[in-house]
Amino acid sequence: MGAPESKELVGPRATTSLVSRASPLVSTAQQLKTLRQVDLSKLPNQGVFREKLTPAGIDIFQINVGKLCNMTCRHCHVDAGPDRTAEMMSRETVDLCLAALDKTTAKVVDITGGAPELNPHFRYLVEQCVARGKHVMDRCNLTILLTGPCRDLPEWFASRGVEVVCSLPHYRQRNTDLQRGAGTFEKSIEALRRLNAAGYGRGDPRLRLTLMHNPAGAYLSGDQKSMEREWKEGLQANHGVTFDALIALNNMPISRFLEWLEISGNLQAYMELLVNAYNPATVPGLMCRNTLSVGWDGRVYDCDFNQMLELDTRYADGRTAHIRDFDPQQLATRAIVTARHCFGCTAGAGSSCGGAIA
Ligand code: SF4
Ligand code: SF4
């Protein structure tokens, strides 16, 4: 393939899920193979991710309650979408997660999806975590807050002190709509106004509104601090919207973003970019070291990315970990599963669910 025409996620609209198109990349083995086959032999360590990552405790208990989403963004590492109704965490698994949570010292519960708010047990899960004194984070795509059953969520979250972490690719309309589809930006701004009206994003530590940025193409995130300043000024001046913090993530070369990298001819250059930008200073702060990630079906992973690649966490005896036999002692000695996609977390300033690392 020749040089890519553009590094940007250009295209007429958001896409559809890989599953709905029966794409070969539905197979996670195929995704891993695609990454392995990129020729990085001339790069440091031949592009092999050699860090041996070890767990440092479970501070954050992350629960992915399903792949159903009202949107189908091009860069989605979950392959979420409106058609993903089958992958939905059951009440039974929610209760197993809560029982497991009680065996940990985790102070934070990070609820994600898809659009997690679409899981019928979402509010129950939030209530139960709040009752346990946990700091609850909802990973929200903003537009979901404008849909019928979710319209009351800003106030509902506020009365429970839930932190809302909202993905908004960019503070400018063009970049956001390129990734998420036409009209997304306008809806996102409306949702942010509603969160502001409920008290979010105005400096109250109990009502924290965090925005999450990821690049609209095959390049790394910019400097998180200076972007935060720029976004705060831009959103306030142009839309009267405020927020508390911005976190910047790199796009992970898996799932739909991997598909786009391949189709657009950007895969080779993007992997070279990630490997060349490898920053060892990010390693101590990688999220797989202090987070555990549970999938909709109760399988346990080192992180949300490993979850999407079905790289299960294993106990020392080789068994794959499941929430029903959750054993924090055994998990404390596990080897974190790594592969080439891990360069997505360690490039530049690093990238985790909490944003830049170093
Ligand atoms: S990136 Fe988020 S909002 Fe977009 S399709 Fe994936 S889960 Fe849904
Ligand atoms: S993808 Fe990132 S968070 Fe997950 S195991 Fe690799 S380095 Fe750790």
C-alpha cells in the first residue's frame, strides 16, 4: 500500500460495527495477527513490547457492562454500537462484581461500556457502589444524556456524587463529527449544558466533570495541560460550557481504529510512531498495574484494551480469571498480558483511562 492520503479520520459519517459487517477483524486473533505482521524489524527491539508489567494493587475496579451504544464512532476500541445488544452484563454478574469489589480495597469504581447507561442494571450498580462509599465514575458519551430514559441522569448523578467522564474528541465541531458522526458535537454541547445546570463542571469536587480527548487521526495526543487550557477557553467562549479537567488519550490500534488504520494506509506509520515514541517513564503509571477490568460476561482482564482483545487474565495455575471465582491474592501475583497494542499506552506522554501518565 502506498502513502496514506490523509492521517485524519476523514469520511462521510460514523461507521457501523465490525460485527454487523462480519469483518475479519471481529476475530481478536486476527487483530493480534494484523499487529504482529506490521514490519517493525528496523525499530528498537524490533517493535516487540518487552516490558514485564507487574500489578501494584487494585485501586480502580473497572466494570464494562456491555457493548451496546447509541453511537458507532470510527475509533471505537470496543466495536460498540446499536446492534451490540447481546453483550450486556446480567444482574447476576453485577452482583458477582459487587461481591468481588467487597474483597478489594479499591476506592474507585469505573463503569464503562458501550454506553453503560443503557444497561438495565446500571442504576442499581451505581447505587450499590455509592452505598459502599466508593467513588463512582461513569464513562459517558454525552449524547446518551439526551435520549428518553437517560434525560434525568445529570441530576440523578449529582445527587449521588458520581463523577462523569465524558468523551468529546475535540472542542471544535469538525474534529468531533469526523469521529462520531454529523450532529454529534451539537448534541454533546447540549448534554454539557445540562450537566452544568445540574452543578457539574463548576469546581465542586463532589460534582466533577472530566472531558476525555482522543486525536481525530493517526497521531498522538497533544500536551494534556495546554489542551485543557485551550478547551476551557474555547468551550466557555463559544458555548458557555465549563468543565473541571481534560484527559488526553491515544487511539489504540485495535478494533475499529485498527480497521481504519488498515483501510486508510496508516497502519505501518502509526505503529512506527507508537514504537518510536516509546516512553519508559510511563510504565510505573500504566493502568493495568492498578486497575482490574471486568467484562460484561464476568471475565477478568488487566485492562479494557486486553478485554477487547480477549487477552484474559490468568491465575498462576493457568486458569482464566472469572469474577465468580475472584481471588485478589492470586491476582496480585499475576503476569500482566502484553502485546504490541501496549505501545499505544506507552507512547509519548502515555495514555490510560486517567489520561496522560508522564
Ligand atoms: S467510542 Fe464510545 S461512544 Fe463511540 S461507539 Fe465506542 S463506546 Fe460508543
Ligand atoms: S494495553 Fe496498556 S494498560 Fe493494557 S496491558 Fe498493555 S500497557 Fe497495560
